[in-house]
Amino acid sequence: MTALLPLDLSRNLSLFTVPAALGLALIPHLYAVGSAGFNIYDNSYPRAYRDTLIKDTSIDKVRKQRILRAEACSLNGLETIGLYAASVIVGNYAQLGTSTLNSLPIGYLASRFAYTLSYVFIQNRRLSWLRTAIWQVTAAYIVMFWVKAGYKLL
């Protein structure tokens, strides 16, 4: 693993995962804009993007739904990043062990990546439960930070 990732996991890398989580939250938006075409996205009025996309008739329904899910996934990532960042900070404040401060964020980022893929690419309603299950795992990593920090500070 260290040959693939030149990271020293014996050191606390948790704070670096917050910008990584931000990047992961923005990737679906970039995918959506690239998939829809830059003529639909107006950077001077980005909030109109969704309405413009829905009205556009040049994009087929399946692709349009995938683009809309990618945008929703990005917004979900941006909505939850504050709580994630706070959990990393509280874990550091409580001086959790280095292995915990590295393993919880790695688990969070891995599950968030799986969530992103499932949100954007699973179009079958019968499989949509998988996205919800992965989101719950992602939320559990955040909760674990708070619980472990709480016990450490008792």
C-alpha cells in the first residue's frame, strides 16, 4: 500500500482529508457540467443551471437524470463537509490515536467515493437502497469520530 500511496501512515494525516473531501464533493459537479456541455452551464448565473438543463431538449432523459443526480450528489457532499471537518477537528482536539485519526478519514473518503459512484450511476429504483446504505456508512464514520473523542475526553 505504501508503494502505491507514498504516505507515512504513522503520522496524523487527518487534516489533509478535509480538502480531499471537498475535492470529492466537487467532482460530481465537474462531471455534470462536462456531461451537459459548457453551453448549458452559465458561470455568471450558476443557480439557473438545473432549470436550463431540465428545459434543454438536446440531452436524452437518461443522461439528463444522471447529470441531475451528479449535481445532487455534489450538493450533498457540500452539505455534509462541515460536519465531517468538525469531526476531524474534534478527533484531533481529543488527541485520538494516529491509527484512528488516519483510519476513520480513509474509511470516510472510501465510502464517500462509493456513495458518489452509486448516486451518479445507479438509475434503477430497485437498487437505490444501496446509495442510502452507503450514505449511512459514511455518516457512521463521522459519528465514530464524535463517540471516540467523547470517550477519550471523559
